[in-house]
Amino acid sequence: MCGIVGFIGTSNAKNIIIDGLKKLEYRGYDSSGIALFQNGGLKIKKTIGRIANLENAMLGGDYESPGGIGHTRWATHGAPSDVNAHPHSNMAGTIAVVHNGIIENYVELREWLTKEHGVIFLSETDTEVIAHLISLYYENDLVDAVYKAVAKMRGAYAIGAIAANEPDKIVAVRKDSPLVVGLGEDCNFIASDIPALLKYVRKVYLIENNETVILTKNDVKIFDKDRNEIKRDVFHVTWDAVEAEKDGYDHFMLKEIHEQPKCIEETLSRRLTADGKIVLDGISMTKEDIESFNKVCIVACGTAYHAGLVGKTVIEKFAKIPVEVDVASEFRYRDPFVDDKTLFIAISQSGETLDTLAALREAKRRGARVLSVVNVVGSSVSRESDDVFYTWAGPEIAVASTKAYTTQLVCMYLIALYMGLTKGSLDREEFDRVITELKAIPEKLKTLLTKEPVIADLAKTFYKTEQVFFIGRGVDVGVSYEGSLKLKEISYINSFAVAAGELKHGTIALIEQGTLVIALATQDALYEKMVSNVQEVKARGAVVIGFAKEGNQAIENQADKVFYIPECRDEISPLLSVVPLQMLAYYIAKLRGCDIDKPKNLAKSVTVE
Ligand code: AGP
């Protein structure tokens, strides 16, 4: 997620804006920039990398100014670079814009501005379109030009705009991306989030969707999309900066668990056209390429590997092609059967995991086509792949991966469906049925998240346990592995995942009176067998928490507790069933007093072998 900051006052704008950007660093970014009113024009500086790079680039220069806008960029369209960093300006450099969000119709706008109005674009970003649109409509009235520009745009945005010959104001607009206004003495602010303002103000306006804000140093006015002025109550901020970065949640992990409905919606919506087709941006595989593959290798580590396990099930089911799934640290040393008929899929949230990167290089050396599913734009894995499919989950701060996992699953489904439809192994009706189910997931997830207190209560019952078994069948095996990893990595409880059918081949020797077993029974096709497995462990004294789809109540006769997830197709259920497991791990770890966001011995990205 990008961060925007704007300030209009009397002086020292540069330091105040830089300060604010630093308070938004937690949102993750790869470049930053600033645009300031100066001497009748705009002074713009922007650099790739940390904010310190921007400060160094400005050392010794004259940046005295009463106001301006600043930005930290989390790349979506266009790799991290100086030229892709914000602010973006019109060709004359008299209009500057910062933006958080995505302009969904930027390609058509870019073509129209280029062909019809001779605009020369400097960057690869969607944001630059906004600066040129405002410039196109600008007749010495920035507010009017912004309204006209916004009317042409589709997507999500929080925008800050300034014009050289109106150095007393900032115009900001909000649609779906967050925007707040800070109310100071002889100065006013805009920002993506409250932490950027806390050093200077405690009184803020929370801007709603489709509202436009006009800021001068002594006045703030808010208007609706029809330009009617709105009166807004002042919100008095009582929390401190650290709490504010977590948006009021106690930990980034819980915040990121709750972000999943929106992340999944974003990962899906940008790839589904209005007429129900899949557009896999960043993927240049042709029909011939897809038909030439005789197998798929999915390679990853940890949580990303668990997403690959689900990917195997759905790619084999919909694309009718054999899939191998491997942990990266094993793949590269097993002399794998890989050649130019292999599609190698690397899954990595950070895109910097050395094991995964080394496995990718080995696969390329052997001639494979490499597609990566990555969250961090411009990361090493993405740069070394033939095709990249971004999860667009936004920065994942907590070491324990949650929203990256579920958006990785969405990418697996989209790849499987795309390949199946392209190859003809999946008919259009089935394709449409699955797409419809995927689209329904964000709302079902929101419903599921309202049951958080039930999970918190379950955690109170079981948080002192020292050993837990997760069991499942079908795709629930992969989800069991993921649930077990979540629990062990943040609560330090000895947890194991095992295919339920495997219990009798050894593991059941460990089940004794009071052993906690978490049984995933979401697969209709395997439900009866799972109920039998629950019976099997109950007979040996286990305490069982069952997870099943609403309506499948037979498990209640066996399990001690049952948590229901909303009805959905078997293949899609991991997007729902994993969330109560994430929350259960979170609340157990919280009750055990663990450092949830930074567990001992772990790093967010493992860049060593
Ligand atoms: C997941 O909760 C862990 N933090 C860890 O297993 C992680 O998934 C693994 O290290 C892979 O990281 P990547 O997705 O950035 O490659």
C-alpha cells in the first residue's frame, strides 16, 4: 500500500512531509518523493529505495516551501525506479499528484491521452495518467480540473494534487483508498493514515468515499461528488503512533487476517473482466505454450509451499496436467526431471527466499518456463521469472503469513482456470461456476470473521496444551499443514499435521487421553471418512475440534467442539477454512504471551540457505 502526505502552512513543509512519510514506512514501500511549492513553480524530487535516499538527494538544495505533497510507493504497475516514483506531474511540471490505489482503466486513458492529446508519458505507472488528466482540464481552477479528471477514472484512489499557480491549496479525493485530514494551527494536512499526523495534530477529519477536500492553511472544506459542501465532525485521536500503524489492532497479524476479504477482492477483481474472462496481466504464456507443457512443478517454502499443495489439486482438476509440489530446499538437490516442457511455478511472498530463488535458477537452467506468484513487486524472484503473477496483498508485516497465503491460493485458482479454459480441459459452464464461487468468497469471509469471539473462546480452552495434531483429507491436508505451521511458529506449541488416512500407519500411537486433535472435514466427498477418523482418535481419548461446512452436522456426534464455515465447493474451501485456524493460532499465542508479529528465531524473509 502506498502512503500519501500533504501539508499546507507557513514554512518547513519539506521536513514535515518527510516526517509524515517516515511514519507511513510500516505500510511498506520501494521508493519515495516530494513536490513543493517554490518561487511560482513546483520543485519535485523522487528516488528509489528508502526515504533516506530522498533526503540525501535533497541535501544542500533549497527546498524551503510553505506546502506540498509527498509519497511512499508500493509498486503495482511498473517496477520500483526513480521515474516510477511519485509525485507524477504533467508535461509542463505545473501540476503534481500523489496517489494510493489502482486506476483500473489507466491503459485506455493512457492511450487516449497519448493519441488524442499528444501526451508524452515518462513512467510505467497508472498514477501518471491522473496528472495529465488534471492538466488537460486545468483552467486555473484545480478543484474543477480534479473533479473532471476523477470523473474519467475507474478504480480505487486517494489522491493529493497541487498546481504551481495556486500555491495556497491542496486538493484531495478519496475513493476506496484511505484518506484523512489533519487540522492544525495555521496549517492543515492530508495523509493516507493517522500515524503520519500524530506528531503535529490530534484533530482529524475521516474522509469518506467520493469526497473531495480543499485545504488551505486556515481552512478545510469537504464536498461530495456533486460538489455539495459537507459538514464533518472532528475526530479526536487518542491513541499513540504505534497503535495507529496497526489500525487499532493489537498486532499486525490480526490486522492482516482481517484484511483478507479486501485483499482477495482486489486480487480477483483486477483479473476478471466485466464479461467474466480472466486477464492474467504479467503473463505472456500463449495457448501453444500452455498446450506444450507435460507437467507443472510448484516449488516454494513454508506457507507458500502449503499454497502450492492446494495449487496441485486445482491445477490437476481444472487443467488436467500432472503437478509436482516440492519444498525449494529439496527440489534443487534432487536432480529433478525438468525440461522445456515443464511449467515451473515459484510461489513466494517476499520474492527473496534464497531456497526458492535457487530452485528457480536450477529450473531455468534445465529449460523450464518460469511463472512466479509473488507479493513484492520487483523482487528477485519476480525479476528472474518469465512471467509474474502478483498477489497484490499489500505489504505483509507479520512474520506469520496470512493474507499472502490466501491471495496465493486465489492466484492458484486463476492459473488453473485460465489454463483449463485455454487448453479446453475445462468447459465454460464449469469455469463460470467456479468464478462465481470465488467472487462470493470475500463476503463469506467477512461473515466468518464475525465469529472471531467463538475462536477466541476456543483458544481460552486449549492455550495451555503442549501438543496438537491437525488432520484432514484432500485439500484439507494442505490446509492442515498451514494451520499447524501458524500455530507452531507463533505459539511455540508442538503441532503436527498428518493426512487423516495416515494416522493408523503410525501417528495414532501418540494419541492419548486429552490429546488435542483439530480435524478439518470440509470436503463433502471425504466427509464420512473424516468422521470415522474423528471416531478413531476419540476412541483413544483425544479431544477433537472439528471444522466442517454449515449443514454437515454428523461430525457433532463425534467431535467435542465444531466450528462451521460457510458452504462452498470443496476446492474453494481452503480460502475459508484456513482463517479460523489463523485466528485460533493468534489467540492461543496471545494467551501464551508470545511475540506474535516477530516470533523467536524467525525472519519475514529467509534470504539464507
Ligand atoms: C509463514 O508463516 C512463514 N513466515 C514462512 O514459512 C514463509 O512462508 C516462508 O519462509 C516462505 O517465505 P516467502 O513466501 O517470502 O518465500
